Amino acid sequence: MAVITDETRQKVKEIVCEILEVEPGEVTDISLFMEEHDADSMRAIEILAALELSFKVTIPQPEIQRMVNMSGIYDVLEERFAAATS
């Protein structure tokens, strides 16, 4: 499985924080976007689309269900990166 670099993690966090309109210090790997950062389904779709554009990957929409926090996003991206290189 592909491993996400620290640089990629930082870029992902910047994207998420910009869309959720929160400071990076407010978001941890396990803080829940909906419950703790007032995200809604539209913001989840925005995050998915921004990640696809930034990293040139395709993320199937059902994966949004796993992308509830930073750890979930990292897991999905690792799988997408691995799929793209195999």
C-alpha cells in the first residue's frame, strides 16, 4: 500500500481546513468533521472534489462515508494512490 508523505498530509489538512473554515490547530487526525467542525454533506463533497483535483485521483463517492476525519481521508488516499500505481 502506498504511504502518504508528510507533505501530502499537510496539503490535505490545508484543503480540509479551508473548506471547513477552521484553523489547522482545531483539526486532529481523529476529530470528526460533522460532529466537531459543523461540516455537512455539501462540504464533504467539496473536500472529495478538491482532493481529486489536487492529487489527480478518482475517489468513488461512496468513500465519503469513510472520510469522516483526517485519518479516514488518509486511508482513502493511500488506497487510491496504491490503485493508481498498480
